[in-house]
Amino acid sequence: MSGLVLQTAADLAGLIAAGEVSAHEVVAAHFERIAQVEPQVQAFLALDEERALAAADRVDAKLAAGEKLGPLAGVPLGLKDIFTYQGLPCTVGSRILEGWHPPYDATVVKRLLDADLIIVGKVNMDEFAMGSSTESSAYKVTHNPWNLDYIPGGSSGGSAAALAAFEVALSVGTDTGGSIRQPAAVNSLVGVKPTYGSNSRFGVVAMASSLDVPGPFGRTVLDAALLHEAISGYDPMDSTSLNLPIPPVAQAARSGEIKGYRIGVVKELGGEGYAPGVLQRFNESLALLESAGAEIAEISCPHFTYALGAYYLIMPSEVSSNLARFDAMRYGIRVGDDGKRSAEEVMNLTRGAGFGAEVKRRVIIGTYALSAGYYDAYYGSALKVRTLIQQDFDAAFAKVDVLVSPTSPTTAWKIGERLDDPLAMYKADLCTIPANLAGICAASIPVGLSSENGLPVGFQIMAPAMADDRLYRVGAALERGVADAFGGPVLNQLIGSPAWDALSAQAVAARFPNIILGLAENLS
Amino acid sequence: MALSPDDVARLARLARIDLSQAELEHLAPQLDVILESVAEVSKVAADDVKPTSHAIEIANVFREDEVRPSFTAQQALSGAPVKESGRFRVPQILQEDE
């Protein structure tokens, strides 16, 4: 393994810009690492080695010609398979889109390419981003690099696992109810859900449109901030895009100054149902922030108790409507078209065969919540709870600069453990959902390993809409405090551990084909 | 409230999803538990609370009504499960007796 893969994204870009190493060498080193650990981690759905190396060569040529490039030029990145990117299939982890090659690029993808980041491939996810373990992917089970028997979180589990296994230096995900923050927490990464509307949804396969937002993963707070700046900003192609300047997040990440900052601990997000090992690290982190000069206070947000219920009505309602577009007519697979069956029968058969269990559950819940006679009690009530949660946030942010909680009530769990217990799975997002319902921004910062099982714990920071810089400022302060306490970044504890050796136990020399997924098998 | 496999079958028909009997029987109790747990939202949804359908309110986003670059027919058809003479080919929409 080349030492290059252990560098931060900011340092890699610095080395490339200074001519110490070529972008080609950096990208090639990551593909070597992928060949070594991917058989164990299983984070990727498609790899794009040839194009990635050609893009790296272009970065090297531009630098040789004296061009000044962006702060992440030449850095290899993993892209969640929810973004359209011409030249690679876009499956969203679902059979219903198997073999679909989108004819356009997502705005986030365009911005990544414009910033000279190198997309090495597309990473695994829960089907249509529905899940907290990446197990609902129709294609493969992704493993947590800290312990291969455990889930990598979800829905952006591939984005997180690839980054924690040092297969990429950065990755991009999407967050609807915690799908960036929870996988970041269970893999010991920085994951940020930006303010809703500050990152374009154009070219992101929709799950719940009023909640979905793309965002960055990094191994450090600064890496995440640099990626945040590269992908964010107004996009006229997304009608919910905010035409406002992006706050100076990289500057905040470099500063980390929190003297006099008021930090509110959400009373309702802790206590019973939370793992002692998670609460222990959370409380230690509060002490670190306090010694960095912050003032800590407890804040009550009484309606957060109802957030999970409201979310599991609003999200499935939007899902049932959004997923109606998968009708077997214009793209995706078609099943049972024998020349005799009607369009409606073919639609039924295709959706029955193409959607997995979790997608079916949510579409049916949404159909129920929106149906005549139940609309007011379910969907209507959930929209009111959304107002109450926003009011809780408004009242809290009048008193404090940021709110904090554990990112998730527990660490990662064993693969398969919650697969047939939807409610247990949903509870992984208990702490992350309120931020999505209110549209505010939030982040998860690594704060150490649980003393119960040695698995990573995440610390959630929430800030008002368009105050994303506060996440990075507090995140950087915490990152420094944790590094001082543990003698280095938490992720360093993975390197050289037995789990690290297990990652490359069955190293294979053979390179992967450029695209793992073939065209759709004929299911009919 | 108890959701029966028959109720689920009706909802699946509305959602245009073909489900086997085994799936219906497996899903019904799971959906029942989920719905029971989310029903708590009605407890705090008083009449005087205004509903919020979107996190950040934006209304009436307009653009100039002008011709802009868009997909070619070939691009639009590139993902079609079946195409014919530059069009999407779909199964029959109307039955013989309709």
C-alpha cells in the first residue's frame, strides 16, 4: 500500500499542486488500494479507472502549463450511486434501474469535475436511499472497515466505507433523515448535511424531495469543508435551490475558535435507549468543548419526541409520489411484456419485481397516509409536527449558537441484525431526523470508540439554516480536542489494528473491470 | 387498527405493485406496527398549528419562457426498455372491450 492513500484530501491536493507527486500517481495508488481491500469492503458498484487516470493526466498537464487549480484538484473521490454521471450506470441500489445509463450529469457532478476532483467510481447505497445499513441495496452488502461483520451505516454506506478503508480521499452522499451523518458516525468520519436547498438536487434520484440534500464526507473537518465549498451553491435547475451565498466553511474549519460559543445539549436526545458507550464519549466531548472555551447548557426541544413519527409519514408520502415515475415505460427495466398484458399489468409486475422489501414498505405506508379518510390524521398531522419542530429549533437558536447530541443512539450493529425489524432500523436516525424536518444544517464528528465494542461514535452538531460555518468551527474545535486526548485522529486507531489487517487479508492482484455492473439481465 | 393482508393488497393495487400472498402476509404485521407507532403525531397536531410542507419556504420560482438546449430524441430514448421508430414502445393501454 502506498502511503499516499493515508493523506488527507487537503494535503494530497497540496502535494499535487507543489509538484511533489503527480495526480496520476495519487489516483493509481488509490486504485491499488481498491484492488487490495475492495473484495472485503464491497463499497463500489462501479469503477471507472480508465477515465479517472485520464482526468488525473489532464490535471497534471494543466499544472505543468502553469494553471492555478482549485484546492482539491487531483483528489480521488467516491460518488454515491444516486447521482447521474454520464458514462457510468446509475442504479440507486435498485433492480428497477439496473443497467440504466443516465444521459446527463447531476449539478454536483458537474461541480466536482469543474473543480478537477477525480471520480473513481460509484459507491453502494440502500435502495433508493431507504435504510440505515446499506443492506437494502439490491446488489451487494457493504462491510464496515472497523469490523467486517458490522454494517457501514446508511443510506450512504458505500461512501463512508470506501473513505474509512482509504479507497478514496473524499466522498459524496445524500442525507434525507441522517444518511450522511449516521454512516459518518459508525465509520469515524466527518459527514455533513448542509442546509436544505444549498446543494442542488438536480440529477439526484429523488427519495423525499422536501428533505433530500447532497453533502460531503471527509476524514477531517477541513477536507469536508473544502468539498462542501466545491459542490454547494445556487442552481437554477433545482426550483428549491436557495440563491444565497455559501457561508465560509473552510475558513471556519481552519479557525476552530469557539471561545464564548453557546452550545445547547438537546435534553430529548439522550438517556434511555442510548448505549452507555455512546453517552460516555458524548459527555467527554462536551468537556473538551468546554475546555476550549464554549459554554454548555441543556436545552429542551419538547416536540423532537414526535420527529421520528412525523418523518415516517412525510418521507413515505413523498416516496410514494416520487417513485410513481418508475412505470416501466421510458427507462429502467420492464417485466412481463409478452404482447398480451396491458400497460398497467406490466407496470405492476415490473414494480413488484424491481422494488425491494423496504421500498415496498415505504410506498405502501405513503399510499396509506395519503389516502382518503386518513390524510388529515396522518400526513396532515405530520406536517403540523414539522412546524412544531421548526419552532423548537427557532426557540433554541435564540438561546444558543449550536445544538448537540449523539449522532445515533448506538454504534454499528451486526449485518443482518435489524434487517427484518423496520422499527429498530428506523431508530438509528432518531437524532438526525429533526434537522431534516426543519431544513437546518448538521454534522457528525468522530469522537472516539465505544468502550463496549471498540466501534466508532459520532457527535452531532446542528446549526441554523445557512449557518453551516458554525458546524465546521465547532467541529474543528472538537477534532483538535479529540486528537489531543487520544494522541491523534480517531481513524489512526484503525491503522495497524487487527481490523486493518483483516481489510487486506485476501488481497487480490487482479484489477477490477472498469464497470462491474453489466446491462440489465432479462428478468421477464 | 389492524392492517390485514387484504388491506395491504388494496394499497399495493393503488401503488401499482404486484405482491405475492407470502409478501402480503409478511408485510401486513410490519406495516401495522409502523403505522401504530407513527400515529402518535396526531396527539400534538392541534387545530391552531399551521402545517409545513417544505423546510424553507420558497414560492413561485419563475424563469423566462425561452427555448433552451435539451435532450435530443436519441438521448431521451436512450434508456427506453423498448423503442420503435424513434418512439417509446409501450404495452397496450386499452383492452379490446374498452
